[in-house]
Amino acid sequence: MKKSRIHQRSLGLSDQEATSLHMVNQLRTEIQSLDKRIAQLQQETQPDLDMVKHLGGIMQNRQSVLNWMQLRNAQL
């Protein structure tokens, strides 16, 4: 007779398993850090616009993944 198991959705990252909630929290933290860094760069007298654009792209990608994960989790 097989025992039923409750499966928690997880994603393997660098030999570690992270739950969806952990990933959502990590993405939120990264987005906040990127936002702060971009704001700091923009306040400089001669901001590195290439870096601002690069970090903005990374932040947009993280936000897209976060939105997808939140939608996915809402459907579960």
C-alpha cells in the first residue's frame, strides 16, 4: 500500500531547494535592492546611464518573473 505524500512545489537552485514563497520573497528583495541602486546612480552628478539602463533591464526581468510566480501561485 502506498502512502500519500503532500507535495510542496519547489525549484532546485544550486543544489538547494527553494519553495515558491522563498523565491517570491527573494525576488522582491532583489527588486528593492535594484531600485535603490538605480536611484543612487541617478542622483550622481554624472550618472552612468549604461549602468542605469542595465540595472533597469535586470529589474524589469525580475519583476516579470515575480508577476508570473504570483499569478501561478494564485491559481493553485
